[in-house]
Amino acid sequence: MTKPREKTREELTAEIEDGKKKIRQFENREKMLRQKLSVEERKARNHRLCKRGGFMESVVPELIAMPDEEAKAFLRLALTSEPAQEFLKKRVGDGNAE
């Protein structure tokens, strides 16, 4: 059996540079994928917020005409009521929290 020839210094240097280039490519690919994931998460959040805002306005149509501060005060009051707190506690107790 013949012994494989050893690589020259230039070949080893070229191989190292090729490896560094591939590392940079993978790092750039990772960065692009993370940005895409961030955009998708933001879109999902925006969609969820719009849907829930629509639910609130359909249940309490008066919210549409209220200034933001009044709507915020109303929702805070409604969500800190005894029945709302009991509902939330039961939901967390059942393990249904997200």
C-alpha cells in the first residue's frame, strides 16, 4: 500500500482559507434565518393583537369611540374585577396558560 502524499504548505493554507470562507457563509446564513424568524414572530404577534383587539371591540363596541386612555382604564377595571381574576386563576390552575 502506498502512503498518501502530504499536503504542501500552500495547500494547507488554501484549505484553511476555504474553511474560513465556509464559516462566514454559514454565519451569514444563520443571521439571515434569525432575521426571518424575527419577522415571522413579529407578524404573528401583530396578527394576534389585531384579532384580540377586534374581539374586544365586538364585545364592547363603545371601545371604538373611546380615547385610548379611557379604553385602557376600562379594560384595566374590567380585568381586575373579581370574576375576571377568578377566571384567570382557574385558567392558570388548570394548566391552560400559554
